[in-house]
Amino acid sequence: MEDNDIIKLIPKKPRGILRIVFSRFFIVFILLVVQLVLFTTLMVRLMDYIPYFTVFQIAFEVGIVIYLFNCSMDSSAKLTWLIVITIFPVPGTFMLWFTKVDIGHSFIRQRYIQFMKEIHDKIPQDEEVIKNPELVSSGTDDLCRYLNITGCYPLHGNTSTEYFPCGEEKYAVLLKELEKAKKFIFMEYFIIDEGEMWGNILKILKQKAEQGVEIRVMYDGMCEMSSLSYNYSKKVRKLGIKCKAFSPIRPLISTYYNYRDHRKILVIDGKTAFTGGVNLADEYINKRERFGYWKDAAIMIKGDAVNSFTLMFLQMWNISETNPQWEEWLVPKCEKIPDAKGYVMPYGDCPLDGEKVGENVYIDILYRAKDYVHIMTPYLILDGEVETALEFAAKRGIDVKIILPGIPDKKAAYALAKTHYRSLLRAGVQIYEYTPGFVHSKVFVSDDIKAVVGSINLDYRSLYHHFECAAYMYDTQCIPSIEKDFGETLEKCRKIDENAIKNEKLFYKVVGGILKPFAPLM
């Protein structure tokens, strides 16, 4: 196959007005408009009953307040719902009910919880690893115990790690690793979009499928409203590749903005795995410019820890399978990895189990830090717990630095991030904005000994509403590279101070202030 034919493996989706008209997004939009018209008409006809409605509204809102204070929801979200229901009692309550009942994801919830019990002991924890005195003194053993309450996330030795400070470097190595596949390739990504990156990957996947390699590709259902056509998975399956969309958007029954599969996982033969922030679209390797230079990060791991990513992928893949398989894809104890150093603990975060795993891992790093915590994140929309942890770390003398985008991809999220600047700065947290463009990296590195690289942003979407994944690393060989990347990125940033906050554009000040009460819903 010629290089010119790479992207022709699957015909490009239609562009322009016809694609919009026949898209699921347009259907959802029309249904929302119809519902709004019906609601407005009903309110006009009920104007004569306003006095009775007012009494009912007061009693109703008191009941909702009592309900919210007694439910297990995050305190910031409770406050947001109180505001919404106070302003819009009936539609606000319906929205709350619709979100809590979560009709569109009840099946996913049941299956996921079932699988959590079923696979809890599929990868046993090596007790000799967790008894290492260094891990005990650092508290890493405690963190491992916590994570294994929430899922099957053992701490592994015999694992090598390689850090990629940009999407281009990950992409180059990823292509080479795909070529080595002998048994299977599992891919799970939040975004897949047609272009050079996905076209070259798809070319290799097709070749490998023809060689008898098991290929499975899963992308989030939101892609069918944005980057891909609704039947894209069917087109990919014609190439001999197993493909599906996770939780496709279904009008009226989907709380579609929540419970998205935001994870980025690639597993090859159970021996090599990739994760990080890099999706499969051209902007992630700077072949297409959207918001200046796209700064991202990823890691590759080889060895015992890869099994954890295999199991995470199978959890999500098997939700819609009638006969889920596990053991045949898990690799027995790997042979000794010559350059393995330290320990790796891959983990996932599920919005359906009531545990804030991603947030708790970040908080654990902040509370246990002795010298520094350096962070890169595209979004900074914090709840009280994370903000307190950041401020407490800074106040006790820890060097806390955060790198954020200088060019935003979402102006609302950018404005919300700026609402946290003043309180963080006053606590001693140092904030920087990356001037060449957009930071999409999700990285924590601390004390030259601990690091997390994965898909988890510092915002409500990632910490509460999405399926996420990451790798926690202790004393691995790639941690110096992560800290080096942070330092080099810092040199390209502008430092935020009180004067910068004072001179911020009025738009961001106004929009941030208005949106902050509604941040948990964004």
C-alpha cells in the first residue's frame, strides 16, 4: 500500500452542512429545542396558578435542600445544585433526578461493578514488593492498599519506563512497537480523528490483522458527535479489526457529557503499554495547529506492570460482551527486564464507584511531599479538597509549581482556572502559563522519587465524571526525565503574579466569576 493511500483505508466522513444535519449532535439539539418550547408553553398556560405555585416552590426547595445535605455528593456539587434548583426549581430538579438516576448508564454501572468483583484477584500483589522498607517509609505501600480496595491495581517491580515529553516522540516509538506485535494489540482512546497520525496507525493495524494478530480498538462515543461518523466502527471492522464506540450517544436517555471514557491505553502482546495525554489525532503530534504548539506527555512501560493495563482495557471492552474473557490475554510473570528500576502501579478511576481515586492519589503526593511537587495540567477547576492540599503543601514549605496553558482550548475552562490563582498564589503556590501554546500533559512529579503520568486532569470532569487511567511510579528510571521536561517547559512560561491577575482581561474575570458556582457541572 502506498503512503498516499494511508488515509484512504476508510473514506473520509462528509463535511459541511449535510454532515451537521444528519449528525447525532443535530438530533440532540433539535430534541432540546422541542423540550424548551414545550416547557415555555406550559409555563405560560399556568400563569394563573402562580400564587399556589409559589407556596409549593418554597416547600419543594426546602425538601431538596434537606435531600442534598443528606446525599453523598461532593460538597461543591451540592452547592451548585442548590443554586440551579433555586433559580430553576422544576427543570433544575428534573436535571438532578435525570443525572442521579442515570438511565443511559445503568447497564454500564452494573457491568462495571460486576467486573470489579470478578477481576479483583486476577493479578495478585507480590507481597515481597510491598514489604520493601523504602516503600513502607514513603507511604507507597499504604497507597497501594487503598488502590486495591477500589480495583485490581497491584504495585509492580520488574518494569521499565520511558517518558515522552511530546506527542511526536511517543508517536515515533508507538509505530515501531506496533510493528513488533505478534499476538494482540488493544487500543482505548478518548479521541480518534482521521488524519496522518491515525492513518499511519490504521495502516499497521490492517497489516497486523491480516497476519492474524488480534486487534481491538475502542474510542469514546463522543467521537461520533465530533471527529468521526456515527458508523465509523463498522467501517473499521471491514478491515478485519474489532472496533467499537464506548457508550454511544443516544438522545434523551444519555447523560452524555458524563461518564465518558477519557482514558488513553495501548497494550501490545501484554509486554508493552502506553498511557498519557496523547490521543490519536494530528494536533497531538503538531501536524495540525489549533492552539499554538501542543505540549503533551506520555510514557511507555514494559514488564510486569503491563498486565494491569491489559486488565483495565478488558474491563471496558467486555462491558458489552456476552462472554467476557480475561486470563487468555494476561501474561505470566515476565522475564527479567534488564533496565527495570523502581516500581510502577497502573490504576484506573471510575465515576460509578463513589471513590475519587485520581484525586486521592494526587492529594497523597501533595501531603507526603518533602521538597517539591511539580504539576502540568491543561485545566485547573478545583474542588475544596485539592485546593486545600495544594495550599497546605505550599504553606509548609514545599515548592509547588503548576504549569498551565498560555493559549486555551476552552475559554470557559481558562476563565475558571484563573479564579483559583489569587488564593493559590497567596498560599505560596507558583503558577506559570506556557506561552508557545496549549499544555495537555497530565503530570505530577515529586522529590525526584514519585511521579504520575496519565489521562487525569485537575478538573471536575476528570476527577468526578470520567473514566480515567494513569501510572504511579516510584523511583523509576524515567522520573529524572519527567523533572527535566518540567524544567525545560518552565523556561518557556510566563510567571503569574498579583500584578498579572490585576491586569487580566475583563472577559476572563467576568466569565470566571459567573461560571464558578456551576463549575462541578462543566
